[in-house]
Amino acid sequence: MHSILPSSSILPSRPLPQQTPRPLPFRWLSGALVLACLVLAPGGESAAQFPRLPKLTSEQQLYKAAGSGNLTKVKRLIQKGANVNAVPKTTILPPFVNTFGETALHKAAQNGHTAVVTALLDADALINKRSRLIKQAALHYAAHNGHDATVTALLDAGARVNL
């Protein structure tokens, strides 16, 4: 009679060591926490209490809009007086962490949003301002990420290649 199990010579002679569980990344934990709040809240979703997030400053909103390529919102924030050369402070929200010391122009150039770059330059954004951590200008961000149209727009506006 043949067994489905492998022969005893293949099986280890001693038990396998216990592996210690690795902690989950924060983004997984935060999603699990929100899900747990919705599921465990008595009375359903309407009874779940979430902490209020801080309101973003106009500079943080500009940084976010420039990074996502939202030209309409960028123009509206510029008209309302948002500082285009500001380096937004770090917030508790992971998408808005700005540890590199980038401006909205850096973020728009990094993501290849040429129309947003042009709008920021028209609003007197400092074209050769270097980021705090890696000391690169918007031109370097655009070139590094292969955004030819953005590189051309920055060069036409007077960006310096060597800083």
C-alpha cells in the first residue's frame, strides 16, 4: 500500500525552528485600524468615531495639487496667495511627508506636469531653488525621471544646468 505522505527520510529529524512574526508595515496597520473601527463600532459606520485630521495649509495644498498635476487647483491656490516657494511642513499624513525639503515646483517637475510647472514659474517660483536634502533643482528632478517636455520648459524659462 502506498502512502500519500513522503517517506520518513525526506522529513526533517527535528522540528523546524519557530519563525518570529514580522511587524506589518504602517500603511497596512492604519488600514486595518480603520476597518476595525468600522466593523467594531456599535451601530455601524455612522457610530464610528475618527480623529479629526489637521486642516492643510495653502502651501501644503499647493504641494499636493502640484504633485498630482491638478492645474485648476494650483491656479486657484496661487490666486488666493499661496507661497509658491514655500517648503511645506511635514504633516501626519504619509502622502504629504516632505523630508527632502521640496517645493511645489520640485514635485510638479518630478512627476512631469509641464503645465503646472509653467503656472508655478508664471507665479514667480524660484526656478533654481535646490531641495534641502539632496540639493537638486526642479530641472534635475525632471531630467532624472525622463520628463523631456518639462525639462525643455524649465530650460526655456532659464533653469541652470550646473548649480
